[in-house]
Amino acid sequence: MVTIYDIAKKANVSAMTVSRVINNTGRISEKTRAKVKRVMDELGYVPNQMARSLVLQQTHLLFLLITDITNPFYTTLARGAEDAAQKHGFRLLFGNSDEKLAKERDYIDTILKTRADGVLVAPAGDASLPHLEALRKHGVPFVLLDREVPGVDSDIVLGDSKEGAHRLVKHLADMGHRHIALINGSLTASTARYRLEGYREALKLYDLEYAEENVLETSFEPRNDLTEIEHWLDRLRPEVTAIIAGNNVLAVEVIRTLSARGRRVPDDMSIACFDEWAAYAEIDPFLTVISQQAYQFGYLGMQLLIDRIRDGEAAGPWKKIVLPSQLIVRRSVRRLGAEG
Amino acid sequence: MVTIYDIAKKANVSAMTVSRVINNTGRISEKTRAKVKRVMDELGYVPNQMARSLVLQQTHLLFLLITDITNPFYTTLARGAEDAAQKHGFRLLFGNSDEKLAKERDYIDTILKTRADGVLVAPAGDASLPHLEALRKHGVPFVLLDREVPGVDSDIVLGDSKEGAHRLVKHLADMGHRHIALINGSLTASTARYRLEGYREALKLYDLEYAEENVLETSFEPRNDLTEIEHWLDRLRPEVTAIIAGNNVLAVEVIRTLSARGRRVPDDMSIACFDEWAAYAEIDPFLTVISQQAYQFGYLGMQLLIDRIRDGEAAGPWKKIVLPSQLIVRRSVRRLGAEG
DNA sequence: CTGTTAGCGCGTTCAT
DNA sequence: ATGAACGCGCTAACAG
């Protein structure tokens, strides 16, 4: 490995001079600067980030932790975070927890060991608390994305899940559905809790029946085994004509399960859900969704993080950004007649 | 920051003993080991990766560089790479180049500075050559994914793009299409070249007309401005009844452009393309595609990389894995009668 | 404008 | 079984 000492020797200067050339600090004569630079090129020198970080006590590295890298909601969010980071001259690396606490812990571990300057976290759930406390304890600034974690104060960017669920129920009711089921992620995720809450409140408001067997709590991430969903569909009250899915993944899995049994959407069952399927949905508009501004989650979250890194305490009290969502009506919900 | 010296002092041992406890090296009495561990917990010690890497000359960190984090092909690939890395006890971080050489260069830079142990690269194109040469020069093992780069010898995992294009043309011809256009990524990507080649060969084979204005070379990544595609569609020979898109993104953009002008797929134009839109395509099977085993690209690539890291030269000559693809027929291609 | 010294946190080598 | 000295590559502080 080429070090500043190799450069120094070949350029007949001290290592310190080389360091100054690299970092553009101090005053250096144009002549020596040129000489040093030439030698650096010749030798193909690359600064050792480890060594720099060790002495500077900062890495200039930011992390984004998402829970499902195959979900377009999170990848769009990632693009937003990336753009904002680049705009401010920060490097960003991604990690994928797969909604698994163990994987999340491993990434937090890596982040801690790597001494990242800051982290954007979409937490797996409430049990992410110790992970976030670890970040806090070690002085790593972080911003929460998409989900709250009880017991954690921080900057955060959220969607209005309760309001979204409300709008979904209203739309279904408007379309003539009176018996609406809900398949949800784990209630250890705040979004799932708010969506359940909004669902129940709206049912009450529109005078629709609530039945325990019409609600399934499972998980947001993709699964290979659809039997749980299958069994739930079997136990559903027969009057149910519409299902709300807690996210885009669940919606797809419900539809797959239904269609494996020859039941069509929306003919035999209506479906609506949270979150888009990005580009594809546009060309073949099928799923009725509550669309969230995924890109903004990442972009604004990154801005908050960078503010926090730059200004520390001076960035003021914790900021909470709640992003509005939008109902997009498509083909997956059928209009029911009076008989429905 | 808590260091091994803080632990050492509080546990009444030397820093060296602490280090040994951390790394499970040397012989330590159970008593001191327990004491040291307890103090470590009390103080919430986290090893400083920078310092470790500096002395060990290795980071145990792997990178995956993809060109479009919003494209399900690459995110599925990423999941495969992640699983394989985890299986072998390596940490993996992601970077997204957005098909941009400048962003790719920045990531290569980060990787070099970070002294990663190895890299999985889906290169932006032929001009990625210097980036890969830099990796080589600095002794960072890498494996290429999805695209070849002329002038670079390395392990690589590829799809058979030529064969895929061939199958696409054959299918369209079988469906009665005699005038088939191609919208492609930049020819600086080997996949685009092979797809063009397969397209031209197949046209010849099935005695179909080739026309220059029926082929557009643009780029694989999503764009905001669809005018280029729009203009191309306007200039297409009027006899054209089907379009092959070089990837999933282009297919969606063509369809969007067409539908903005009131032209329907497949009624007014048939479309087929490379690569799936992951889960969503299953529930609403619209696009006829050549489906590639994205997950395997990542999984097998990671295996190659880890072999190379572990065995170095002893891993033998460069390995090239070519993954077969599969034609999946759906609704986006219309069957033409004799008049077509 | 340039060089010397010291130390960031840790692990290897050699003592004890 | 444990400790002291040294160095990994780099930069801040001070000297000249």
C-alpha cells in the first residue's frame, strides 16, 4: 500500500507536506504542491480512510437502514436520501434489515464500529429501541423514518397512517362495501398500529361492522409461505367483500393467494392498500392505493440528519415531519350495487 | 469514546489483556476474562473498526454496487448477494450508481478509501474500465455482475442477452408480428450490445425487416423527460406493430408515452421486454418478459467473490457463470391475424 | 512555507 | 497468564 511517506520520500518533502497537499490546508508553494501531486498520481495514491478517521474522529460516512430493499417504497425513499446526501457532499451507504431485528442489530453494530457520522433508520419495530439507544449512547445522530418507536425522542419523518386507513375505509364504504377486512403488519410497527386504529375508528364512523376474525396481524415483509394468509382468508366472515392491506407487499400476497383458489380481484373480492408499486403501477393501473411520498421521506429525513450533524444541539428541539398521502383509485375495488 | 484502555484501567489489567478477551486470542484465566467482559458491558464498549482495520489491514466489509436501486432486478439481486454474504459471515453494504459514471467513481473511491475486502459490481458500462482497473491495482478483489467490460478479466455472472433477444423476436414473429422495433439502453453496456445483436440476427433468421429508425439507443435508467422516446415513436415506420424494450424500465416508459397519446397496449402496439417487475407482475400479469434469475446473479456472484477473497490466486482461473433466462408470455403482446 | 513530535485505538512481538 | 513497546497511516500542534 502506498502511504504518504512513500510520496514524501519520492518527492523529497516531509509527510506533513504531503498531508497538507492532500487536504488543501496550510500554505504550500505551487512548485512543491505540483511536485507532490505528480508523485501521488505516479504512485496511484489513495488516502487511507481508516487512518484519517482514526485521527479526525469522523468518517464523513452516512448510513441508511431500510427494512425491505425489494419494496419500491423503501427504494424510492433511498433515492431521496441519496440525492439529499449528495447535495450536501456526504457519502451514503445502505443496509437492509429485512424487518429482522437480528439483521438490524448487525447493521447497527457495523455502523457503531464504523463510527458513522449519522444514520437514517426505518426501524423494524418497537423492539428496535435498544438499537436506537445504542446509537444515542454512542453519540451517533439519527433520524427515524416511517415508523415511531415508543421511548425514543428524535427527528422523524412519518406518513399519516391513521388518516390513510380512514380514507381507505371511506372509499370502500363509498363504493358500497359494508364488510371490510384488514390484513396488517406486526403491531410492533407503529404504522401497523395507526392503520389498525384508523380502520377501527372509520368502521365506527361509517357504522360498519367490526369482527375480530376479519383482522389479521402478520408481517410487512414478503414471505415464501402463504398458508397463514390462506387460513385467514378461509376464516373470514362470508359477508366480507373488501380487504385493506397494510402495505403493498401484503396486497400482492393476498391477491396471489386468492387467485390460487380461483378467486378474482375485484370480481370476487376488492382490495386496496398502502403504498405504490412504483413505475409498473402506472402502466397497468390495477391496485387502488394510498400513495405516500416515498422520495420525500428520504430527502427530508436526510436534510434533518445533516442539520443535526452540522448543528448538534443547536439544531433545536426534535422535529417531526408528517407527510400527507393521497388516495389513488384504480381497478382493484369493485362498485357494489344495493344488494352488496 | 470508550477504549480498551478505559476498560483496562477499570478492570486492573493491561490493554493487551482486554484486546485478547475481545479477540479470543491467547490464554486468559476465566476470572480475568469474566471481569473484563463485565467492565466492557458496564462501559458499553464498542471496538473501533477504524483502529482495528488499520492494524489488521482488513475490514471484513464487502460492497455491492448496483446501477439502479429502484429497479427490482437489482434489488432482488441485492437480496441474493446479502444472503450469500451473511451465510459466510461477511458484512455487506450497498451503493447505487444510478448508471452514472460519476456516482460510480465516487463509490469506487469510497470503497478504496474504506479498504473494503471485496466488491460486487454491476458496472455502468464500458467506461467503468478505469474504475475496475483501480480496484485491481489496489488489490481489491471484485466480481462483475450482469455486464461485461471489455479489457477486464474477472469472475463474472451474466445472463444470456443475445439468446434472450432471440427468443423475444421469435415469440413476436410467432404471434404474427413482422415489423419489430427495439428500444435499447446505451451500447456502452454489454447487455445492450448483445440484445441488439440478438435482435438483428433473429430478424435476419426469421426474414424480418431491419430499419435503422426502428432502433433507439438511449439509457437503461429511469428518466423524467420522455420526449426522446416520444420523438422516436413518431419516427417509427408505420408498419411497426411490436416493440422490444431492452429492460423493464424502458418498457414502462414506452407504454406511458404511448398511453399519453391515447395508444393502447397491446391493442395498438405490442410490447415485450427483458426483466420482471418482481411481485406486482404476478398479480396483474401484463408484460411479456424475458425473466432473469436476479436473485442468483447476486447469490452466485457473492460466492465467487468470497472464494476469491479466501483463496486469492488459488481460486483458479476466472470463472464465468451464464444464467439462463425464461420467456414468460402475458398480455402485452397481441396475436396478429393474416392481415397484420 | 516546511519539518518534527505526538497520538488517534488497536494488535503483534517479545518479554516476564 | 499477562504486560511493555512499537507501529498501522494519518493529522494537529508546535517549531523553525
